[in-house]
Amino acid sequence: MKLATFTAGGAPELGAVVADRIVPLNRAAPGLPVDMIGLIRAWSSVEAEVRGIAGGGAGALALDSVRLLAPIPRPGKIWAIGLNYADHIAESGVETPPNQVWFTKAGTAVTGPFDPVQVPTAFCDYEVEMVAVIGAGGRNIAKADAPGAVFGWCVGNDVTERMWQHRTPQWSLGKSFDTHAPFGPWITTADEIADPHALDLRCLVNGETRQNSNTKHLVFDVWAQIEHLSTAMTLEPGDVIFTGTPGGVGAAMNPRQFLKAGDVMRCEVEGLGGIEAVCEAV
């Protein structure tokens, strides 16, 4: 199923997306958790109730009448892996990393799937990614057990300020400008995706396809990513992992094509939907 955080003009609510409608969950069952992390934590005990509400459709609203927020407006952790598609490694002019290359994105970078993205400098870039949302989580998760740690999947855009990214060996500041972590448009629960390593993904800027690949080309697959991260830390419900971007980024084009005010970015992942943002100057 597809679970979203939305507002219909008031406080944020949880909803189940069914076709072109969204079914408000808390209106039907006030006892349910009121935020997505709480819902994920309680999923084993509330799943049947949530699916029943979604199937019944009581109080459903037109999807285009609400504003979709980031499914998890403030994740506990946001981790993102760099240099994880062969074509992106090649266009970056570096060797394939022998180990996974990780950086964090600040929680304040999160924004909604259709909200504007700020371009405060002339060096902002796009990066379409499949995003994993942690469910059960845990520590020292074996690769074989990693699928059971994922609650669901989203579409993400690892927006990057390239000058800040490359002025030091640590990328996190260049990856953490406000609005530079849009994801959504909802969480597609893991049971709906038979193989997350066989999904087409692409990014379009002003209607022009810039990135076009498939998650089968990940250098380190998601299960290896979860095993690696959980060796260092406990992964918790609602933690977010940006799993890598393919080739075609603006910084690698000739001439380079960075984002500017008025540009429209659309990121899509097969089976997960799409997110779209208009760039605005600040």
C-alpha cells in the first residue's frame, strides 16, 4: 500500500493513497499513531486496521485537493551513499570505491515531494535516487536479513551544492542546504515491490531526460548498504537511506548544466511514483 503524510489545510495527517484518492487514517481511527514514524513503529499491531480503513475508503479525498508533505517530515537519520552507479563513477572521473562512501543530509534539508527547491548559488545539481525507509531496523543486520529491515520505498532527489560539496573531503554540508532532500510522494510498502533492484529511474529537467537508468546497476545493493550501516549504528524505524544516483548529473555535462530559478525537476522511480519541484532563487 501507499502511505502518505498530507495536509488538507490544517495539521498534518496520515493517509493511504488509493488510485487518485487519499483516505485519512486518523479521522477513521483516532487511536492510530498521528505521525509516520509512530505508524511504522506500531505497524505489526496496526497494519490490519490500516488496510481495512484504506479498503473501506471512508472519507476519501481527491488526491489533487491535498498537499502532500514529505512522508517523514523529520527522519531520525538520513544517510546517502555516493559513487554507487558505474556510469556516475565514470563521469565523475574517479575509481570505483573499494568501500561504501557515505555522507549525511541534515533533517532540515527535507521538503515535500512537490514543494519548491531553493537554488541559493549557481552550482546546484539534481540526483534522482531510490530511497529506502527503515522499518524494524536494528544493529548488525546481516545482508540476508536486510530485506526484512525495510518498511518501504520512496523517490528522492539528492539535491547538491557542488562548490560546497567539493571544497572539503566531507560532503555533508554541500548535501544539506535547506530543501535539498525532497522525497516521497508517499511510502510504497515493501510488500508491493517484488525486486527493488530491478526498477527504472530517471530525472528530467524542464522535460529533458538527464538521468535514465535502473537500480540493477547499483554497485553496492541496498541489502549490502543496510548491512554496512548497521554495523556502525542502530537503524531505527523511519530512518531514511538515499541509495545512490546514476550518471547524467549536471556537473558532468559539457557544458555543465546547473539548476537555475524556474527550472522544473522531475524524479521518477518505477512503481514508486514521481516527485517534482520548481527551483526558486533565495
